[in-house]
Amino acid sequence: RSIEFPVPFTTDHIAAGAAGAASVVTLAADADRVHIISQIHFSYSAAPTGGAVTIEDGAGTVVFRVDVTAAGPGEIPLDPPRSGTRNTAMVITLAAPGGAVQGRLNVNARRE
């Protein structure tokens, strides 16, 4: 198991979608560092229609995708942690669940 260092809580790493809408966390580009994601936690308030978690390294470049078929909660441990590209935003999305279902997304990430 990789060694993790404490990272302060921040509201930049959480998102809650409105009914039927996606939940999105965007880690802004940093000219000097990369984003490192070690774990993703998610849940839907009921079983989603078309549920999924995706990670984009830059707008539109999907580097990770997994389907989600149940309400949750669920987690995706990334061991070893995964890093993005320097000076590139990372976008983590819990797909729109459909109907009145709501999603919540928490991303464990740091910059190095």
C-alpha cells in the first residue's frame, strides 16, 4: 500500500448535483504541479440510470471510466494514486443519474 500524507479538507474536492444532474469536481490547472488522485467516494440517492464515474485529464480526454449501477455509497481506491498532466485541469464527474435522483462526489486529491 502506498504511503499517503495528510491533505487538508477543502470544499473544492466535493460536489453535490441537483436532482437528475451530474456532480462535477474540477481541479484547476497548475503551471508548476500535477494533480494526484488517490481515492474517489460517491453515492446516488437511489439507483441511477446511466451512472458512471469518469476522470478527464484536460477537457474531453477521458483517462478513467467505471459504470455505477447502484445507489451506494461506493469508493474507488487508486493504489497507486494516479497523476494528471502538469498545467492541465482534471475533471472528475459522477454522471447525471436521471429523474429525481441526486449524486454526491468526494475526491481525495493533492498537488505535487
